Amino acid sequence: MTSSRPKSFTFTTGVTWSQGAEGVLTSPGRPDIKISTPPEFRGPEGNWAPEHLYIAAIESCLLFTFLARARSKQLQFSAYRSTAEGLLEPVYGKHVVSKVTVKPRLTVPNEEEAQKARELFAEVEEHCFISNSVESVVVLAAEVTVG
């Protein structure tokens, strides 16, 4: 008899300070990422900041959740591109990313696939591991075009 118990997974990262407000983010078997505080908090230009990584984690998880669900529903599409914006603001005396808006743009071949895509997007956020793990309000504002 097989167990239907959900599987658990562990993911490992490391951070090494390099200089000033800069460091290097590592994970076994992956390229290093140069990180720093963002310029808004006196960090240098050009590096990934925790704020960017947080928003990117939500945005990319929504992409991969979409792809998995699209594959299972045999959705036909020719392009997917998204942008995301996170609002960092003071709430009850401390700064929090209170809202993340992800705007996917999907191109499908016909109206039938467009309707299928709209229905699929309605369930994507619910199944995204990362958006299920954060307290920020995550808004998925998808745009589906036929063309």
C-alpha cells in the first residue's frame, strides 16, 4: 500500500559578505548571484537586492505553476511574458512588502484557448508554493491575447 502523505523538500542557500553593503548568494550547483541593498537603501546600482529576489520568487513561481497547469490542461500558447512590482511600505511601524502585482501577458492561437487560459489563471495563484508562503497580498493580473 502506498502512502498519500505529501512530500517535504529542503532547499539550501548561503550568503557571504564581500564588502560594504554587498555579498554573494550561493546555492549548491547553481551560479552565484551578486547581491546588495538596493540604491534606495544606500546600496550600489546593478546588483540584485532581497526585495528584487522576493518579488522574482513570487513571479517565477507563478510562471512555473502556470506552465505545470497549462501542460495538464493541454493549453496551447505561443508566448508568455510577465512583469512584477512589489510595494515596500511602512505598516505598523516597520517596512513590509505589502503587495506584489504580477502581470503575465499570454498569447494564444484562438478564443477557445483564451477562455481556457483565463480559467487556468484563476487557479494558478492558489497552487503557487511561494505565494502560498508569503504574507504579502499577491495579485495576479493576467492579460491574455489572441494572435
